Amino acid sequence: MAEDVQLYQFITIFAYSEVRMSALPEFERRERQQVKATTCYMCACRCGIKVTVEDNKVRYIQGNRDHPVNKGVLCAKGNAGIMKQNSPARLNSPLMRKPGTGRGEGEFVAISMAEALDILEARLRRIRETDPLKLAYFTGRDQMQALTGFWAGQFGTLNWAAHGGFCSVNMAAGGLYTMGHAFWEFGDPDWERTKYFMMWGVADDHASNPIKIGLEKLKRNGGKFVGVNPARTGYQAIADEWVGIRPGTDAMLALSMLHVLLKHDQFDWEFLIRYTNAPYLVVHTPGEKGHGLLVRDAEGHPLVWDMEQGAPVNGRLADITPALFHEGEVGGRPVRSVMALIAEEYLDEQYAPENAGRICGVPAAQIERLALEMAHVAFRESIVIEVPEGWTDWAGRKHYQFVGRPVSMHAMRGISAHSNGFQTCRAIHFLQIMLGSIDVPGGHLAKPPYPKHIPPALKPVKDCAPNTPLKGPPLGFPTGPEDLVLDENGRPRRIDKAYSWDAPLSNHGLMHMVITNAVKGDPYRIDTLMMFMANMAWNSTMNTAQIQDMLREQDEDGEYKIPFIVISDAYHSEMVNFADLVIPDTTYLERFDTISMLDRPISEPHAACDSIRQPVINPEREVLSWQEVQLELGMRLGFPALTNKDGSRRYKDYKDFIINWEKEPGIGFLSGWRLDENGNEVHLRGRPNPQQWERYIEHGAFFEMELPENTRYYRHANRDYLAFARQAGWVGSTDQIVIELYSETQQRFKLAGQGLYDGPMPTEAHHKQRLSTYFNPLPFYYKPLEQGRVDEEAYPFYAVNQRPMFMYHSWDSQNAWLRQLCAQNFLYMNRARGEELGIQDQSWCWVESHNGRIRVQVKLMEGCQPDTVWTWNAIGKQKGSWGLSGDANESNHGFLMNHLISELLPKRGDAEDAVTNSDPITGQAAWYDLKVKIYPAAAGETGTWPTFPAIKPLPNGNRSPGVLRYQTHRAVHLKRSLEDILTRGSVHDANQGAVAEEDEA
Amino acid sequence: MKLGLVIDLDVCVGCHACAVSCKQWNTSGTTGPLTDYHPYGEDPSGVWFNRIRHYEVGDYPNNKTINFPMSCMHCEQADCVDVCPTGASYKRAEDGVVLIDQDKCMGCNYCSWACPYGARELDRESGTMKKCTLCIDRIYDERLDPVDRQPSCVITCPAHARHFGDFDDPDSPVSRLVRERAGYQLMPELGYHPANQYLPPRLTRPVPVEDVKGKSLIHSVRDWVNKAVVR
């Protein structure tokens, strides 16, 4: 005992002296610092952060280690939040276009928030009382679509959407119409277990940190990473194998790999029979009504051919023995099973690797080998997870294992931004499904509240009336032509022509068409365009220069064709310059916000999650978060959901609304810390809890509920999970979610195009042609539309763009730190190809498309497919915007490829000249369909072209410093003692280190 | 102790998170501020302790892209220290961290010429040389959680490509990584004995395909017709 004490004392003393020896000063002013948890908004990834604030300035932003999304890490954007918060481009007060000056001239007067809200309220009240369609409300950097959609619904306009139509609707729609979830927000690779990962196209950053975390896990576990991308940039740098594909041909590559799998009998027979509609029978009567629809019994159940009974039976039954391949007759009609159609379609020689290789620019042998490698990993390296307590399948049968096929994939913008992106996305999902790798260990996992039934049971609302909320959501999922949003003459009812024959499944709207359509009055004119955080006068629009002209366009009577433009943004963007009224938003560090499961979820595959933002900085400017603005306007306008019967306000403010508003009993924006009947705190479903915000703040600004072990896989067919999900309000029933290889929705539209549908059908020839060509119940490859409408020999290059990792999904070319990483974009092209054309590295060149030309500086590189040129998007800025000075590289050497891209299809003198340059199925903006030619600029021709006049400074704008020396407190220096200087010799002296001695010995 | 970093080139995706994290920590850190010149104007630049270089090796289609983060290597034979005429530049005896006493530095640049790794950065406003301190103002700070007593770049790295530790301890994670993954020093031939080490890309495991090749289409079709699976 005594010895112990002595030893303890010795250790204490020793440790103390150690500390004294290397004692360092206190570097931080902790008495003035506070650490608060909130959610990052530097991109769309929504990572948890801990912000150290010192005297209302940001000292440090660190990833929150406990947070489900980023688990402590933080990307370059998140780390640059200080410079976002301190950007001189921040707006300081509401602004109104100076009376007597023209729109876009940049003359503003500062007004108070009270005045601004009064102006907006009056305008909106008149529209709502007369014709709510005269308001078009579209949001760009939206992470609150549930709230903005709710607002639009209460206002009563159909003309609302977020930015998905020009971002990634093809991926969302492709997934939701196939397997009930999708890439990114609705699903993730099983990073812990996957052994083979294929990334398709530009995807560097849907999402940012999770993919980086996942890639490292994959490589640490010895998995293989294959990158399919025309450019070897970003994540492709660490890919084990790079497939330098021609842009827009990915469907052919995927389906050729599917061909290989079929040819070698490598598909998951059990998975297909139990979990997909592969055995369903399809009517095979080409040229007749009903062709290609599923064979159904009297109750509407799809039929399969039962091998035991030798008869057709309800395919939804358990314990039957469906024939996967079947051809025969049912009720006198010839029928074929879906799988028989799949084999017939994809075993065709057009999908053979030799043919696909020619189209994709990928060697046939590589296509074959990659397909077989995936088959090997899926079927020879399968994973089995034991589930001791068992899991119950959709039919009530108990199983004690989850069998996994550890092949996973990810795809995003590179696939999405083509006019064949929907079918391409489905083709990629087909590969995953054939390998049995959907929601299984090591495969692609859904994230709560997904998977949903296919498609989710929400139809777009068609009607609206003055002073009346919509009867449902403005956006939804059509399953046939009767669900389109058309007037009695078959013309679009929405300003963006979503859910019209131009783009029937445009589930995210077509924000990129709003300005053009409104200015042309096609389908009609509007009164007010209200946009939140969307730079539609610059990098977020196609055809930038002409769109700017349209925003200025006036009628003969001098009225603007879009009479009133309201913009909410926190920063002085190019779009702000075109506003008639600017409502300045807070920064992400200055507001309350919710990241809700009713919205774009942040869940992890095995945990249901949502989160909040809380203000960590006091704005000290006359700004109001757009959340608060919407609540305030809604209550002033008397929205039924926001006011009491007597017209009084139902909620105090945004926070109060978030706590107390319920979508259905027990379900609100936030799912953590609700209350049961006894007042105990419960999660997911429960009545409002007045302490809910406090609970989130106490728990690091997020809620995470891990799913029980037996609900983690096969959730489309897992009754334990489906019952749980139904209770949480995520799904409407516990019916099995049958994966739709064969899409009857697609076939209905195809039949409508062919004149064979019992229901609404298009009358115009080009609509008929588009429906019958591009809609198809099985995915296929077709050339992106622009390529069929321009002279491909005249425009030999594919032109695509992407964002650098440190700016993807960010708003930050203004960011003093991030712009040091890239202040000028170049046009990149393959070195050997450039040299062939006499194009020198860093020379100025003209790039020309059917829509115009631009002058850019070229860089030659190796990692670029030879027929492709590409650039970093949204680096180029209009002079004077974003707090940048006139000499900023972004305005003088940076450029936008947007000028070359038309929002309408290339002109060919036919009816399609007036049709959106988008996917004909979903309306997804076809940014990456662009074809260009490139040639050297003449001697002396340097600098970016076109250039734009400088935007004038704002009346109360901030000065941009010439030198920046940011710190939250004076540095506490470490000092070297004079003794050390005088007594220590050279680093080469032997006494300076053991290693040096050993080396010499 | 010999403190330093291990940087895993197999997983570094070149995202610059480490560089920006370093910037934000250190601009209010012991040698801050880290001045930025023309932050909103032409050719913006500034003081950064950590920079990521991107290279291509090999010609298309056999090209590879390399992301290469570089910061002070905290060399054993740090000539930057020897050449310093004022004694501002020093290598700490207790842990090998190379530092610059900001109150003794006169900004003469000798050290930056002596550094073969380009790690030293002159702050033109303060007139002093600055560089990576290995977050000396974090790693010993007992008011931080132990897990946070690491350089900011290591904590933030989304790909976990950066590791911090003591190379003198053969059992430390950094020593083990170097042993197991054949870690190497950058330009060892120059004789500076950098503490920081890099891990080369892992070799891709070959995935066999012979065992999944089918017999023949006819054979498959015969199987397909007769195969019964209960739903």
C-alpha cells in the first residue's frame, strides 16, 4: 500500500515536471469563445459542424465527430466557412430597383425590411386573390423544399419547383421509378462491406464527405474502385481502373455489361424472382392497344406463370414457382415474361461489347472483363450476415441470414445531365439489380425514409384557384398520361411546362425554362418571378447572355415582360442585379433551419436522421432568413395552415411553426424528441414538444436513430422494416416494394405516342414521335438529342463541365480562400488531340456551338477522352459581382460554357425548335449534350469573350480589402530562448538526433 | 519524440480540405494571421502552410493523376535551421517540430532557399517567415479532447489520408503504417531526413473472371427453362 502511494506520487511529480518542461502558453482566448453545433451549408452535403465563435467572429469550424453524415471530417468548403461568413459580397439590407432606372442597370436604393415585406405582401396578395399562377416561385440552393413547397401549396400556385430539374432529376426519377430509392440522398453504397465500386460520370460531390470517407474504407478493405468518366479528375485519381468513356454513351456501356452478364449466365435468379417484376407476364400484341402492359387478373394483380401449376397465378403471392423465362398465351393473348423480354433485348448483337466499344470509345475486352469482374465479386465473394433474431419477409416468413452481393455503384450529374440520362440511370440500376445488389450487404442501400413504393404514391396537382390552397403537392409522380398537368386543350398548365407532353415525368419541374417561357408568354405571361438563391442570370442558366436580355425585355408599353422579379440571396450575385426587389437572406451561420425527413433526407442507410441549424453569429445587418420571410408572408396573406379561423397568426415565428405544425398527426418537420400521450419524449411519431429545438441543440444539432439489426437489409421486402417505416409515416403500406425492371409507366406513355392508349394522347406529331421513341419499358441507349440535330462533323467535340471538389455545390467563387485554389477555369482537352489540331497549351482558342462562340484559354492534359473537352463550371463571374474587384481573374480570364448551351433544342426548322433542351422523359436540363468545334484564336486575340459590363456597386455594399489578415485574436507567439540559440549547434551535429547518428554509423 | 505526418497517396483525392483547414486554424493560431493578398482581386494568393500539387504521370490512356499534399517535413537535418542568421528558425529538442520564432525572424528568406520542399512561406505583411507548426498550439493543448490534440489537417481529412504521430515509437500508428505500407520519404537523396512520410498507392488486387464465364448460350437457355425458384 505504502509503496503504491509512493509510486503514485513519483508518477505525479514526474508528469508535472514534464509538463513544466514543455509548458506552452495558452494560445486561445477561451473566456471569450463558445462552441456551438450546427449544420454546414457550404454545399448540399449537410455535415455536422462545431463552430468556435469568439466575439461574434468565427474562430474555427470543425466537423462534428458524432454526426452521422461526416463523422468528424470536413471538406475544403466546410473549412472555408469563415470566408463565406465574411464575404464582402454579403447584402446588408433589402434593396429596391431605383425608380426611373432600368432593370439590370444595377441602380438600387436601400430600404428597410419592413418596407420590403410590405411591398412583397401587397404584390403577392393581389396575385393570390386574382390568379395565383401569375406567381412563379422557384428555388435554387434549396435545402428546404418541404417548406417552400408547402408555402407554394398554401399560396395556391402550381408554379413552384426547386432546382432539381436542372440538377439531377434523372437520377431521382430513374431510381424512384425503378427501385424506390436512388443514388445520393436516397441511397448509398454499403461502404463497410462493398468489395467492388463503380462510379459513373461526374459525381464529385453528391455527396462530399461521405464519398471520400467511403472510398478510403473501400480501399482499406481491399476493394476495387472503377471510375467511368471522360476526364480523369477528382475521385478518378484514386480509381484502380479508369474507363475514359465518351460523354453520353454510358447507357450503352451499362447495357453491354448486362449483355455480358446474360451471355455468361451471371444474374441473381433468386433475387429477380423474389424481389423484382422480372417474372411478370407482359401482353405481347405489337401494334395493338394494350401491348406491353402487364397481364393482370380481375383484381388487378400482375400474373406470372407458375411452373408447378402450369398456369398463370397472381405474381404477388408467396410460395409460388414463377417461370423467369416464359412465352405463351394467357386468356387468348400472347404473353412473355419480363425476363424473356430482357434476354431478347439485351442479348442482341447491338449490345455486344464490340459494338458498344465503338460507341463508347472503350475497348470491348475491357467491357467484358469489367462485367465479369463484377459477376465474380457478386457471386463468388458473396457475403452472408447472420441475423440471430431473424427477419420477417413481406409474406411473413422468417429468415436468419442476409445474403449480400458486394458490388456497389454511384452515379450523379455525369449521367443525369444528358437528354438520355433517365434511361441511362435505369440501365445502371439494371446492372445492380441483375447482380442482386440492391439493399443487400455490400450493395447499394436505401436510406430512410426510402425505399418507397414505386413510384411514390403522390400525383402532381392539376388545378388551382384564387385564395385557395392546392389540394396536394405541386410536384408528384405520374404513372400515366392521365396524370399530366394539362389544360382542356392539352396545353401545359405550368409555366415551366412540367408534366406536359414535352417532359411528362418532370418530377422536379424545369426551372431552367421559366424565364424563357415567361418572356415568350408560352404558355402564358406571369406577374412576379420569385427566386431564392438561384443564379439564373449567370451560371445556373443555359444561354446566359440571351437570358439576361430576356430579363430586360419590355413590351411596347414599357412594361417588363416579367413585370416583377424578387430575389432572396445572402450575396451580391449576377441575379441580384436583375431584381426589382432584393430580400437579403442570412448566412448559414446566422439562422434557424431544419434538414427534415419530409424533405431531402440526411439519413444514413442504417439510421434515420434529421438535423437543424441554429444561429451561431449575430448578423448585425438588416437581413432575414428566407425561412422567416416565408412564415411572415404566409401569415400576413392568411394561409389557412398558418392562421386561425379568425385570421390571427397561428405561429409566433419559424421556430414555433417547426415545432407545432404537423403534416399528419404525430409527424412534423423534425422527428426527434417528440412527445407521447404521457408527455415522454419519443422519436419519429409523437405530438409536438415545446422543448424540441433545445433537445436538438443539446444533442449536437442532429437526431439519429439506428435501425434494429433485422431491418437493415432487403427493406423492400422486409416486413419488420416496412411495419416500422409505416409507423414512422415513411410508407403508406407494408406491401412488398417490387422492384420495377419493367416500367409499365413508360409503356403507357409509349402507347400514348403510338396512338394506342386508352386515355389522353398527344395531338402533335413531334410529341407522338418523342413519346414513342424515348419512352420505353426497358432502358436503352439513344444518342443525346443535340447530337441528332447538329452537324456532328462540324462540331466534333463533346463539351462537358464539372465543379472542382472544393467548390462543388458551393456558392463560393467569392471565397477568399477557395478562389486561391482556382480563380480561372481553362478548357481542358486531350494533349495529343490538341497537338494534332495545332492547339498549344495555355493558348487562347475559340469554341463554337450551334448557339454561339466563346474565347477561352486551353490547357492540354492526358486524362481526357480524346473527343471530349471540359471545364470547371461557375468559376467565371460577371465583373463587379460577388464582391470581386474588376481585375479579378474570374471576370477576365474565367469563362462560362453556358453561353454555348441553348435552353431550347438546336434549330432544325421543325416543331422541336421550340422544345426544351432537356431529357424528353423528365425535363432534366441536358447541360452535357453540347457539341462544339475548337480552333486557335488569331494572334493578339486574348482574354475571355464575351465580356459583360461591370455590375455597379450596391449603395450600401462592403469594401473588398486589398489585403486580408483574418484572425479572431492576436497571436500568442512561441519564443525560442537565447540559451537554446547559443548552445545548440548545427542540425548536422551528432547531438542533434539519434537518426543522424545511426545513419552515419 | 519525432513527431510528423504520414500521408496516404492511395486515398488522397486532392480535395484541399487539409489545406483550408490548416488555413483557418492557423490564421488565428500562434503564427497568425496568414495574410492573403488580393483576396478579391487579380491573382489572389496568400500564406498557406499546406499546398496540394496535382500531377499527371504517363501518357493517355495509361495516364494517372497524382494528388500530392506538401507541407513542412520537419526534417532531421533541417538546413533551414542552420542557415538562419538570427536563430529564429529552430528544431524543438523534445519533439523535432521545426518552428520559427516570429519575434526573431527578419524575413531574410535564407531558410526558404535552403528548403528543398518549398515549405516556407514569407508573410509579406508581417515580414516574417511562416510554415507548418504541426499545430503546436493544438497538439499539447490539454483543454482539447485527446482525440483533438492533432493537427487540424489530420482531423479534417475526409479520406483519412493523413496521420499524425511519433516516429520514434515503433508501435505508433504512423510507424506501423510506414512499415506495413512501405512508406517513403520525399527526395531522401538530398539527405534532409524528413520526418513526414508518404504511403504509395496500394496494388490493385486482380479480380478473377474465369470462374464466372458461362458454357454456352444454348446451355444457359436449357438451364433457364428448367430452373425453378420459389418466390
